[in-house]
Amino acid sequence: MARLAGKLLSDSTGGMMLRVGVVLATLLMSTLAIAADRVVSVGGSVTEIVYALGEGDRLVADDASSLYPPEAKLLPQVGYYRSLSVEGILSQQPELLIASENAGPPAVFERLQDMGVRTVSVPDSPGVESLMARVESVAQALGVPDAGAALKARIRASLEEVASIPTHPRRALVVLHRGGPLMSAGSGTSVHALLELAGLENAAAGVQGYKPLSPESMVALAPDMVITTTLSAESAGGLAAFASKPGVAATPAAQAGRVLAMDDLLLLGMGPRVAEALRLLRTASN
């Protein structure tokens, strides 16, 4: 009986020690992952979320689409999020890479993982729910889930507040200018989701994604509200010059003086400031 009791105690102690060891190892690995202090973020709204979580001081680099907050533009850039290179990212010696699911090419992330760089891909599709999932994923990757929950609560509260602002159901067209042909934002884009949230009709809803827009097509779409980005307006020589471009000038929007420019990431990114974007759009529609 004594031998049996001794064996049971030994087995129990050994099993307990094994379980404790596993738990300690898991906690150690988790701590090492969370303690990453050299973080690279890829994707404008991803970077904005990092700052909104209060973790911007952990960033050592971001990408060319990371335009907000202003300090994000002071960091080294690893390229544009859709055309990254392994070398550009590795040059920053990252411990953690957090990237939009739309970033690529995929082979870059596969090679980085093979080389021991922890990479996290976060949801980045149009819509508020994807934004909430993105906030949660970024917060988890950084080891600050409570800050993520608090940020999600702030975003939802701001959306509820802005919903009370009246809106005129105008036919709106988002037009981008980068020195080449004008581009319209159609269905399947964050812009389309933003316009719907603002109570506006997307005049370019008949096309998918971003498509070249001729002056004749713009006139035929007959938007009574045209929205562009700040950088697009600057590229055209200012908002007045943009509004006088062929096609734009002939729209009901230009004739009524309803051509406006918005911060690029605010309009295109569906990030933590989404309520601010909706406030601007709803106000401008009246």
C-alpha cells in the first residue's frame, strides 16, 4: 500500500511538474511575442490603429500608405503595402510585422516567417465590422487587448453620435487624381461602404474597385456631390483647379459648388476616425 501510495504521489507530482512546465513555457513564449519593441506596420489604417492604441512608440517603420497621424510619416518606410520587399523590411530589424491582409506579395511574408520574423495579417475589408476585427487583431498582436476593447467602444460611441447628423441623400462620386487619368471608386471599396454609412448614393456603384474615369463618363454619371482627397487636389494644383478640370466642371456637383477634398486616409482607409469622415460627408451633403 505504501509503495502504491508512493507511486501515485510520484506520478501526481511528475504530472503536475510537467503541466507547470508547459504553462511556464507557454507564458514565456507569449511574453516574448508580446514584448516585441521593434514593430513594423503595413497598411495606413493598421498604422493608425497602432497609434490609437497608444503603442506608436514601438513602431520602427511603416509603409507609404501610412499617412496619419503626422508622426507616422516621419518613420522610415518599407515601400508600398501592395508591393513590399523582404530586404526593405529586414533592414529595419523587426521583431514583429503587422500587415493588412491586402498587403503583399504573399511570398514576402512566407520568406520573412522562414527567417524568424513574427508576422501577423489582420482583416482589412470594407465595412465597420472589419474595422472592429482589425482593431482587435492589432491589439492582440501587440499584447494590449484591453486597449483594443476600449478603442472599439470609442469607435462605436462616435458612430452612434454622428448618426444623428441629418444627411441629404445625394448622388456622390469619389474621384482620385495622381497625375494620370482620373479614377473613380466603385463597389467593393471602403469608399463605397463609407458613402453608404453617410446615407449617400455612390454614383460609380456600377463598377467594381477603382477604375479610370473619362470626362465624358463623369458627365454621364451626373453626380451632385464630388469628393476627392487632399493629395489629389494638391496634385491638380489645388481644389479650385481640380473642380475646373474637364468632366468635373460639367457636373451638377461643380455647378452647385459641392466639390470637396478630404484627408486621404480619412476618406480611403476606414480607420479609427471613421465617424469624423461621416461627419464631414453628412454635413457637406446639406
